[in-house]
Amino acid sequence: MSEERDDKNAPAGWAALSSFGRNPVTAVGVVVLAVYFLAAVFAGLIAPRDPQKTSRESFRPPSAEHLFGTDDLGRDVFSGVVHGARVSLVMGFAVALLSVLVGVLVGSAAGYAGGLADDLLMRLTEVFIIPPRFFLALVVAALFGSNYVNLAAVLVVTYWPSTARLVRAEVLSLKERGYVEAARALGAGHARLLFHAILPNASPLIVTNFVMMVGMVVLVEAGLSFVGLGDSSHVSWGYMLHNGEHFMRDAWWMMFFPALAISLLVLALNAVGDALNRALDPKTRIAQPGKAT
């Protein structure tokens, strides 16, 4: 009974955070993400070897000296995986953040304004949905060079429309709710209605979409790097997969460990994204005390 009272009296934010520990899958996902962030921040301490430094110890299998073995040029695969976490996380979060910001801006404006403005913004969104992501990345790499700035620009351009459409649909639903009508009747302006009454209630969708998008961007970046469209001047998991493809039979570890790093990160992001959606959804928070009883 005391635990139930504590949950009811706790602030909504604390209740949302405490729900993470109740699901073992979510807890594992949080731990995995924490390990990745630590690896990205302290890569130089965790893996002091230069991931791009070559040596004569090529094709060494995993051992105490080289935990993940070495590649065809004698580079330490463990160092590459650890330092590659920084590239993948920075790319994933930067592209997802910019895409969500643009998508929320366009989608909320279209959904709230409606009418002609909605039609124009949605036609603009459809224009950016049409070009295939891979083809656009190929064209940009051929014209402007293959680097992470250009790759990030391509991904932002192709990812924000999906967020815009999701946010527009949510805003169209929320702006007809009773509390929005009540705020409008009390004299709230358009900006206050949108940013204080509508978008905060769309936050579960936006946050979940952001977290899921990070995983998608990591996968797409790895895929583009795998086919040679990444930035070869930086160590990334996709570049390591591209390099290890030619030696898959003789040195399985060159592809196995980067692929495992990508898989664990995406699975952890999906688990945390689902948990955030449940924790931030007001309907879920209201239903939880009833489950306890």
C-alpha cells in the first residue's frame, strides 16, 4: 500500500522515470545506451590505440592483446568499434534533432493553420519525400564529395517530412480537444495555444519519433558507408563493414563486431523509445494506479 501511495503522490516526471526500472528490457536498453555514450566520450581512454594506425599484425584473431582482432592493415578492430561509436552517435543524434525540429515546425504550422497553408506545406513535404534517399546521397557524393556534412544534409532533407506528417496529424487531433477550446475562450493567442496547450501534449509522439529516428539514421549511415558513400577519413561502423566485406571468410571478426555494435545500439534505442512513449503518454500514466489496485 505504501508503494502505491508513493507512486500516486510522486510528480509525473518522477513516475515516468521510475517506470523504466520496472521493465527489464528497458533497463538493459538504458544500460547499453549508457555504455555507448561512455565509449563515445571516453574513447581515447577506453581504446588508447589509434584506430587508423596500421601495423604488421594483420588478420590477428581476437585475443587478450587485440580484443576484437586486427584487420587487413593491422588496425585494432576494438579501437575502431569504440571510436566508431562517437561518429555514429553524433551523426544519429544530430540528424535526428535537426529533422525533428524542422518536422515539428512544418507539421505543427500545417496542422494548426489548416486550409491553404496546410495544403501548401503538405505539398512541400511530399516534394522532399519523393527522392529516394540512397539515390540522393549518391548524387550529392558525386557532386560535392563524400563527407559527413553532406551525408547529414541528405539525411535531414529526407527524414524531416515523416516527422512533419506525424506531427500534423497529432496537432489536427489535439487542437479540437476541450482544453484547447477552453484556453481559446479565455483569450489565449495562437502562439500560446500551440506551444503551451497542443505541442506539450504531442511530446510523447515527438520524443518517441526522435529516439527511433536516431536508430534509423545510424542504420542508414552504416548502410551508405558500407557501399562507399561514407567519409573514409573517419572511422565508422559502416566503413569497417565495408572494409571487412572482402575478408569475411578469412577474418570474420572484421564484420562481426561492428555489426554487433550497430545491432545492440538500434535495439537499445527501440527499447528506450517504446518505454518513453509509455512513460510520457498521459493515458498510460493514468492507467497505472488502476493496475496496482
